[in-house]
Amino acid sequence: LWHIIIPLSKAVMSVMVLFYGVGHWNAWFNALLYIKDREKIPLQLALRSILIQEQLNTISESYPAIPRVSEDGIYGNATKAAVVAVQKLAGLPQTGAVGPLTWNAIVNLYNEYR
């Protein structure tokens, strides 16, 4: 048992641990829904906000109606105003939330500029 099965199953166990770690890392949606304190947001949400803010700033160079925002990882009122401007430009409902349609609009405008 210890000389055959365990050495052969090390790769399988390593992959299972890796998948568990990646799945746990990608579980940012619950934090998005339940954590409202900006001091306690996980790294994934801060990185997502920084990515959105960076793309909004790049888009704002071509579209002056979109205000520039600070890339601080905090989804505050300035970021929400820029998202609303993108939603207005794309003809989407102006909620200020970055859902799938708004995300696609931001990415499309960003890729258009690059």
C-alpha cells in the first residue's frame, strides 16, 4: 500500500488541492454580496475594482463624458458615476453596478481604444 498506491496518488492529491485552492480563490461573489465594510473586502474584490477603474480611465481618454477615477480599489461614488456614464453611452440601464452587460460594454470600449 505505502510503496505503490500512495506514490501513485500524489499527483491526483496535488491536483485536488490545487483545484480546491483555485475554487476558494475565485469565490469572491459571496463577499461582493455580503461584505459592505470597505476595510474588510477580500483581495479579489479590490483587484476587480482596480481593473474596472483602470479600464474606465483608459476609456475616459477617448470619451470625455466618462469621468476619470482614482485607481484605489475602492468602488466609491466616483467609480459609480463613471460606470453610469458608460452605461448611458452603451444604452444600458443606469444602475451603477457592474453586471455582465456593463462589464461587456467596458471591455468592448476598452478594446476599441487599445
